[in-house]
Amino acid sequence: MNIETTVFIAILGAIVGSFLNMVIHRLPLRLKWTGRSRCPQCKHTLTWPSLIPVLSYVFLMGKCRFCRVRIPLRYLLVEVAMSALFVMFWYQFGPSMAFVQASIFASVLMALFCIDFDHYILPDKLTLPLILTGPLWHLFDGYFLRSFLAGIVGFMLLWTMNLIGKKVYKRDVLGGGDMMLAAGIGTWWGLSLLGVSLYMSFLVGGIFAVGLLIMRRKGRRDEMPFGPSMIIGWLIAFVFHAPILVLLFGK
């Protein structure tokens, strides 16, 4: 891939990241997705120099150009992360439907990651479309039924874990959004990648929880979002799927 193509794909990813920042801000607050972007603090309508992905944040030093209130670093991180993911997918798949599939899925997961991290929710407006559209990618490759069944397995597996946890801890340990996200991963990527994703999710979640407990940021009975761990688990499984299977089960 030449440098011009790499730059174009990186810019495309950053633009998608900029759009996701809007979704991440507005969806939990039930704001309309239409209309001009405004500064959350001074409500000033943002002009195009303030909306250039990545560059506007850097040139404005992370502050609103009108009221000079600091803009959360998350806006920059989302744009940079999506830019990097798009380039990685392009290097892996090239100009193909696989690139489109991975890019769309990762974009939705990025929005879910940030929303769950901030608000402890995985909105149905994002998880339900994942479940419904997953099988569409497999209409013509012979995996439609497997995709549908993988979604059911993903949902029921986490539903069962929550049922067991509820018996032990007398409260829900997983949310309905977690179950729907597992179903979405299953319908898009199948049982094998779903299994590795969930395995890595619980490892990541365990490490994350222990770290918060050690730093005394959370107590043992405090609620912790599991969605970010599932999303990191999916990304690890997506990139290192084959080596992880070899490590776990041998050749």
C-alpha cells in the first residue's frame, strides 16, 4: 500500500472517529443526531476550523476556541484510534468487503466502549442493529445459519453466567447490553472468534477489576462496566485469533 492510500485511509478513519464522538456525546443524553455541533459549555456553534479531526484538537491545544474550556482528551483519542484501526484493517484486508465489515463493526464498538465506560450502559440503538445486521454479512457465504446460532449462543452464555452470579451474589453481575453485545459478536464473527473474545474479555476484565481494587477506585460490590473489557477482548481475539487458539488447544 502506497503512502497516499495510507494517508487517505487514516483520514477516513479520523473522520469516522469525529462522527463517533458526536454519537458518544448525544446518544446517552437522548439528543438529536442532526444539527450543528456546539460547545457543551458555552453552546457556541462550532465552525469548520474547530471540526477538523485530530488537527483542530492539536492546534487549539485541547480547548474550545470561543470559551477556552478544556475539551476532553477522549475526543482526540477516539479519532486517532479509529484512524489507526482503519489503517490496520486496510493492511490486513485491502480493498475488500472484509475491510468494510471490520471497519463498521469496530466503529460501533468504539461508540459502545466510550458510552459504557462513561455511563455504564450499552444502548439498544447500537447493540440491536449489530445483532440484526450480523447475519446479513453471511447471506451468500454459507454461514448464515451458523451466524444466527452463534448469536444465540453468545446471548445465552452470558445470560446463564448472570443467572449463576445472581444466585451467588443476589444481584445482576452482567447487564442485558452485555448479553446483546455478545450476541452481536457471534452473529458477525462466528462461534470460534466469539469464544476467544469472551475468554480474553474475562481476563481483561479481571485484570481491570483487580487494578481498580488495588488503587481503591472501586469496592468489591461496586458496579463495573463489562462492555469495555468485551470490546478489548474482541480486538485481541480479532488480531491474535489463531495464535491464541494454538496456545489454548495446541495444533
